[in-house]
Amino acid sequence: MECRDIRCPVHGGNAPRGINLTGKVVSDKAKRTVIVETDFAKYVYKYERSLRKRSRIPAHNPECINARTGNVVNISETRRMSKTKSFVVTGIVK
Ligand SMILES: [Zn+2]
């Protein structure tokens, strides 16, 4: 299938820059957008322990990658594409 998505990092003009993250797709309901959940540990100095946290990041899902719920994906920061979306899926890990 030919990819004609102008926001695709490979076939369009949407160069990734900034931070790269890996996370799990928890929602693919929106068209060409997925919600990616990432786990990270935040250290709390007061209690000298780390706290597990989660963040949900809306990311653009190009047609040529087509990530689905349950996939583990790499995402990269890119230009802002909408009010909440400024990440793009760059590949499926598994
Ligand atoms: Zn593409």
C-alpha cells in the first residue's frame, strides 16, 4: 500500500526531533492517532524511594505503520499536529 500521509516520518515532511520514547498502545479508536502509555520511575527525595508513574501520550499513527492496541511502539517528538498531538509513531517493537 502506498503511503501518502504528509505527516508520516518516512514518506511525508514530518521530521522527528527531540525526545524518543517507547510505550504501549492503549487506544487506537481515533483515526490515524494512537494513545501510547509509558511507564517511568520518579525518585522522591523526601522518602528516598522511587515512585512508579505513567503518562498517556497521543501520537500520530501513519498508515504505513498502522499500530494497534497492544503493540509496543517507539515514538518521537515532532512538530505540533493538533492541540494535544506532538508525537509520531516511528516503529513497532513487538
Ligand atoms: Zn509512510
